[in-house]
Amino acid sequence: MADNKVAYNPQEIEPEVQKYWEEHQTFHATEDKNKEKYYCLVMFPYPSGRLHLGHVRNYALGDVIARFNRLLGKNVLAPIGWDAFGLPAENAAIKNNKQPGDWTYENISYMKGQLKSLGLSYDWAREVATCRPEYYKWEQKFFGELYKKGLVYKKVSSVNWCPVDNTVLANEQVEDGCCWRCGAKVEIKEIPQWYLKITAYAEELLNDLDKLDGWPERVRTMQKNWIGRSEGLNITFKVDGSDDTFTVYTTRPDTFMGITYISISANHPLVKKCCETNPELEAFCQECRTQKFAEADLATMEKKGMATGLYAIHPITGRKVPIYVANFVIMDYGTGAVMSVPGHDQRDYEFAKKYGIEIIPVIKESKESGDPDLSEHAFVEHGIACHSGEFDGMNFEEAFKAIADKLESMGCAERKVNYRLRDWGISRQRYWGAPIPMLTIDETGEVVPEKDENLPVELPYDVKINGVISPLKTDEKWYKTTYEGKSATRETDTFDTFMESSWYFARYCSPRDEKEMFDKDAANYWLPVDQYIGGIEHAVLHLLYSRFFFKLLRDAGMVKYDEPFKRLLCQGMVLADAYYYLDDKGVKNWVNPLDAFPTRDEKGNIISAVDKEGHQLHHEGMIKMSKSKANGIDPEYMVKMYGADTVRLFMLFASPAELTLEWRQSGVEGSQRFLRKLWSQVQDLVNAGAKPTLDKNKLTPELKKLRHELHVTIEKVTDDIGRRQTFNTAIAAIMELLNLANKCTGTDEASLAVRYEVYNNVIIMLYPIVPHICFKLWSMLGNTTEIDTETWPVADKDALKEDEITVVVQINGKVRAKISINPNEDEESVIAKAKAAPETQKFTEGKEIKKTIYVKGRLVNIVAV
């Protein structure tokens, strides 16, 4: 009955299924207290204009988890929204002569259509956009409350300033002294900035990492290192010949007697005085201020310094110690001054060697050993104090305590727990962000939060953006206001966009609430998020800020939990082939891989390639997708070409979720072939006859074997998707099962019953991965229920038991035969079967069997000589 078969056409099927879901609000979630809740959240996108394949991978992973948990009977919340503030909107406004808001909302509309075309099971009724006043109103209100609690403050601080983007940059956004975004030379400015006291929660943020056993260990380690707790001493030094003092922090007071110089930041207050009379030093300090400040770069860059002419007095020895400006010391970390012990710190050692500074060993390996060899490197391990006067012979703990006690008794030191973590600077000097809701009373200079009844403080709409200065700073109608009848001036900075993304997951719980930030009952039903999915690049900042914000919400009585995200999955990057040709001027012209025609060797390696115009192309390799290398693949094109299910299947099958994924056209085509084959196999089954009732007592050994493999697969796929989150191995197991099922073509009642059982269960297991085709195939198989509300299959324990198992027969350690036995067969019978096997007879002919060993259910080993 092949004439009844219909070709697989995803371009027809997928819009039809998506329309059904939308009309029936299939994925709308409510707070059903009678069901176990499951909150599955993907990191929401910035509305840049178009989705990229990194988005698709992220959202496909989240959708599998959400659909899987619905089938487990849980009440699933899977919301989506838009992280809609940010600098790109302003740059686009300048380029396209559009308002940032118009550009943003147009992009949201377009990208929403792209997301829907992927068949993602979101509750669109909960959609939020962080640029909407009804969203950021609550952020502004909460900020005012934090200010009243003393958790917000403003101070003048030295910042990295981009003169092109006209905004502050974090240290991590400075690359080789230039802005990471536009490449402009970074300047150091001192400007007033608003800060949130995240350091007040440093200890809790660190300790609560132990609660996050559902997070990747590397993410927890990154946050632990970022918080950077240490126990040490704050030690105050006097400057020789003046009343000036300065403080250093050290975790190694045991090396205190080995200080031979002090390193200070180019921005340290002591330096400013020196620079007034030393232009050479001032020039060096300016060089230091424009370098890259990321910590990894500070560790690897060339160490440079210059003597200030100042000397510190060693508190114990009274010795004069020279003070140097060093390019590896910055004011933002610690005190901006470092006690330098070149004998026992490699960085200090390299600096001392370069500038001819004395190196004194004050720690040796053991009491019996001599001085350490410092000819090529510092001795950095803990050991025994030496050349340290009264502290000689002490181990690390003893010397730490004795030196700390002595310095404290002298009044020049105090024990201190220190954190690498700095307070969160949330001021941005741009227009397209949530206005910071603070006012300054003109007459008195008093700073106050805007009154709640005047919130939200909205952005003016029709503005002229020139890229030089924020229009908020020039719009007097906007920033001139009143407070309790007095003239006042609004803050013209806007929030760091990490503010909006630090609590959006809570707003999803009641996104249309007009009375409060979110409904507490709804939040305490849904939160914490059970599964969070996003890129590893957010391991520190976004995830740390969200954890901090959640604790602020808890302490305000709005949520009752300590942590926002139970389980975290960080997906890997998507890579693609990159090609270019050189023009007449030797300039690289990058060509999209879809426009390249490669030739491959027998191993599949690319050996040459041409484009449509016949250019000979150079193959750069498989690298991260980027606009600059033109190797991004448009998911919209791929969906139109192959269908969303094919794209989803490839993204989930090609690589483990947390590893990089290599985009290969052949893999996409292979995924579609699998779906076409599945479509055809189901039609073959339906054409073979209706589904009969399964009678387990009438099954042949072959059918029992197929049922056994089905239920083994159910167990494996359940574990792979649910616990292990190895979606690629789940898909592989289903494919193996289908290969076996395809060999079963019987049309008798027993065969049809088992075949229907296999395909019904396979369709349910594949549904979270490729939902459109499974929606149609489920109906095609004669099921009258909706697959969206079906129940995930449970393995039949009886089917998992095998009537026969295979045991290998080894003769003198080499496998020579295989025999089938009953799992409960006794040892004597198994050994008899093994000896009787024709292959055994062949390899033992003329030999005496000296020994037989039976490993139950696995092997028989025969020793014959």
C-alpha cells in the first residue's frame, strides 16, 4: 500500500503544528499547587536583530528539558523575554537615524517570529522586555529601598573611560589599552559612580557555592576565585622624611623580614606628589594607566617600574625600603600598594632582577636545609623562617602568628579577611538604559531617591543621539525637576544592563503585576529556577550578580530561598568552517561557508575550495562563528531549507551539550535523512495494519528481544535526558533501536503489536527533541490523545529481563566461541554447553582440558594443554 504514503514536508507540517500550539495555548503555565513545579529558564537574548546558531543551540537544549519534564507530569514554566537595553541600540540609532527604542522593538518583533519558527514551548503570555517602563519601574523602586538601607553609595573613582563610546569600561573590557568594543585608546578618568555593596555579601556568596551541587564545578571555581577570600594582615608603613603613611595587605607575613622594595600603583596618592616634580615618572604613570588591566594580562605582561625617590621604613628593622611605581599594581585591587619579597614571589623576583634590587632569602625548605637556590627563580612554597631574627626556625603558621602579633602590638597592623571582589559599579553614561532614580536637591546638595509615586523615571523618547554625550545630560526638561517643592536635578547616568538581567527570572513569575515587583506567592511557588541554561561566558558577572540580587530580594522579604538557580547547564560554542580569498591588494575577503565548494580527501579533510565566482579559497579552519569572519550560518535560512526539527536534531546530536559544536552541512543533511526515514517507517507500519492488543505470552524470541531493547532504551534515554543531560547519547540510543525495529517487518498480530509499542514509545522519547514531526506521527499512529500531554514511558521491568544471554568462551585466554544460555542456568550446564560448542571442539582437539572457570553471565575460560 505504498500509494498511501505522503512525503515528509516540514515546511508544511511545522507552521501547522505551531499554529495549533498557539491557538490552544498549550504551554501556558499557572501556579497549580497540586503538581510538582519545574521552572526551566534559558538566558534571555539581546534583541540584536537576528538569531544566531548559538541562540538556537541554547534554546533547543532548554526546550528539550522543558518538554521532557512536562511529559514527566510536572507543572513546567518556560518563559522568554528580551534583555533589551544596551549600547548597540544607540550605535544603531546613529547609523540608521532611528530612535533606540524603535530599533529595539522592531528587532524584538522580528526575532520573536524567528523563535516561534523553532517550535519552542514558551509561555509567551509571560514575555518581558527590560526596556519597558513597567519592568524597570520596580528595579528603580528597589534601588531606592537599597539606598535607604545603606547598600547603595556614590563615590568618585578612577575608571577606564572610552572616549568614543563615552562610557565606563570594566577592567575586563580593556584590551591592550583599548576599548574591546570600538578599539579606541582608553583613558583614566575620575568620575562619580553609583555602587551596590556586593562586598557586604561576599562571605555568603562564597559559602553558598557549596549549595550549588547542580552547577558545573568549573563555574563554581571561577566564582570562588572571583570572590577571592584570603586571610592576612593590613600593615601600615611610614614614608621616610614625611608624615605620610600607606597600607599594604599581605597573606604572607611569614616573609615580612624579606621585604626589599615596595610596589605601588600609578594611581596611588603617594605618586601624585612625586609626579609634580618628576615629569619622567609622570610619563611612565600615564603609560601604566592606558595598559590592559585584566588580571590574566597583568600576570603575563612585561614587568615595568620606576623608582619614586621615596622610601618606606620597615616597622621591625627600621630599614629604608625603596618605593617603586609598578605597572602590575592597580588601585582597584587591595590597597594599591604591595610589599615586595623577591626571594619568595616570582613576580617580585622578576622585577627585582630587572632593576637590580636586593633579593634576600627568608624562607627555606626545612630546618635541616640550607638557603634556597634563588639563582633562577623565587622559592614560593611555605617552609621554615631563616635570616628573620627572632622568627628563625618557625614554620608558616608560627611565623604568621608571631609576626602578626608583633606588628599588632606595635600598632601598625591588624588581621583582616580580604576579598578580591569589588563593589558593583552600576553607573553608565549612556542613554539607552534604565535611569538611576536619584535626585540632588539643588539648594542643599542632599541626594535622595525619587518618590515611589513618581516612578518609573522614564527615558525621554524623541532624542538626538550623537555618540558624544548622553542626551539625558543635555535635556533640561528631563533632568530639571522638583522634590517636595524644592528644585532638584536628576541623575543622568543609567543602570548597568546587568541590573535588569539580575532579577528577570523573578518577574517572569507574575510579569503583569502592577502593584509590586512580583507576586510573592507566585515567586515562592516557582522559584528557585530548577534548570538554567546559558553560555560559560556568563559564569562570573551575570551569575554572580543574579545570586547577589536574589539575596537582596530575600532580605527584603520577597523570596524565601537563598539561591536563584538549582541546576546550571553551560552550552559550548558553535564553530563553522571559515574561508577567504586574497584580492589584488592582498586583503582577505571572507566567504560564507554556504557559498564555498570544498574538495575533501579520503579522510574528509578540506584540501581546496572555490566560491561561486571561482575564487580559489583559503581554508582558515573550523573556528567560532563571527561576523568578522563571515562564517555565521543564518538559522532562519536553515529552518526554511530543512525545517526546525532537522536543525534542532543536528544541534542536539552533533556534540555533547557542554562542548563546542562543529557545524557541518553533511550532518544537517544526515539529520533530515533520519527524519524522512522515521516518517516513512511509521507510514509503513500504519499501512501494514491497525494496532492490535499486545499479548506478551504470544511473542517469538525475536519479538521478545526487540521489546527488551525498547525498554532498555527507555531506561537509558530517561537517564540521559533527565540526570546526565547527554542528549546526543539519548538520540544515538533511539537511532540504534530504530535500526533494530526496522528489521522487524512482520504483519502478524504479535509483530504489529510490538512494532506499534516500539514506535509509540520512540515518538514520545523523540518529541522533546523534534516536536513537530512527533506531533504528526503520534496522530498518524492512531492515538487520540495529544502528545503534548502524554506521559513519559516507564520501562517494563519484565521486558528488561532476558530469556537468553550471550556468554563468550575463551580458550587459553582467547575468545573462540559464543553460546546462548538462560540467565539462571547453573554453572555445570553452562560449562557443558561451552565444551560442546563446535568452535571449542576445534580448538581443544588433541588437548587435555586442565581447568574451567565460569564468570556468571559473562564468560567461560577453558585452559587446555
